[in-house]
Amino acid sequence: MDWRDVLTLTLVSLGALFFVAGYVGLARFPNALSRMHALSEVDTVGLGLVILGLLPQASWPFGMLKLIALWLVVLLAGGTTGQMLAGAIHAGIGDSDDTASAGSKRNDGRRSAG
């Protein structure tokens, strides 16, 4: 095994661990803003580690430039969509809580007349 293979295996494995931790956060966090934070961390750190792990295996210069360009596009898209979703949640367009808990908060446990 070459040093590049060891570096690739290590960094891609660490990136995969970040992805798993982010998806655990997606399932466990209580509201949408906390879930978005967990996924944005996964995008930034996890994908960064995977890309850094793949760089030694890529061809020079176009393979490396493609990987770096892919990472930059994902970073820009993730930040943009995160800002748009957070703005929609703060504006009241979306629900920041789970559907079941949001419904019980809205009605305060009372039945509607009807």
C-alpha cells in the first residue's frame, strides 16, 4: 500500500463518520434549524474530508480541479439553500417543530368548535 492509499482510506473514512454523525443529528434534533445545522456541518467537514482523501488519487491537474470545483459548488449550494430555508422558517412559512408537536402547540390541547 502506497502512502496515498493510506491517506485516502483515512480521510474518506473520517468523512464517512461525519456523514453518519450528521444523519444521526438529522434524526435526533428537535427542530428544523438544529437539523439544518447538523447537515451543514456534514456538508462542510464531511465532504471536505472525502474530497481531500480523493485528491491524491486524482489525475493532475484536471481531476483535482474537478474535485475542488465540486466541493465549492456543494458549499455554495448548501449555504444558499440553508439561508433560504432558515429565512422561510423565521418568516413563518415553514414549521420549525415536528408536525405532531407543532399541531399540539397550535391548538393548546383544545378542540376546535365545529
